[in-house]
Amino acid sequence: MWKTSTLILLTVFCLLSLVGKAQTGSLPNNPEGGRQIVKLYPNPATNFINFEIQQHNNDRIYDLIVYNFLGKKIDQIKSISSRTTVNLDNYYNGLYIFQLRDQRGNLVESGKFNVVK
């Protein structure tokens, strides 16, 4: 039962990702119409990962939300302005999804990173 549920969730997530990419193009766009604004490194990560906002406006504050691959919220970092480092001590090996949201809750960008320990 657990394997079947996991497979169904994974399939739904993959299909939603493909639909989103088909609607927005191959790379996520920011509200200003440019390319990706978040640079993350190192990827894959071991102990920490840095998130750096490339096209930064001083008046913009963002929230960073991290989900595991099954969609469970793992972490939320509020009020990021230009750069933040996330400690991965409480993360397991695997693939994680991040969302960068503005203060209104609108999705600015999303992506993925891998944790290898």
C-alpha cells in the first residue's frame, strides 16, 4: 500500500511539473519577464546550500520554502533579501524542491537541489 501511494504521488508531481513547464517554457520566469533569478550552490550539497538572488531589488523581500520530493514542507526561511545559507544537518539524502515566494505569497521561482551525505 505504501509503495503504491508513493508511486501515485510521484507520478502526480511529475505530471504537474511537466504541465507547469509546458505553460511557462523550459525555464521559470520571474515577474519582470527575465530568466531564473535564484542561483544555488553547491548542488549537490552535503552540509549547507547557498541561495543567492541574482536580480535583486532592495525593496523586495522573499520567503524560501523547501519541500521533500513527496511534497512535505521541510523548511521555511522568511524575509530573504539577497542571500541565505541553509544548514542541511536535518535533511536526508535525496531530492528537494524549493519555492521562492514574494511577500504576497506569489510564486517567483521554483527549482530543485540534491542532498548527498
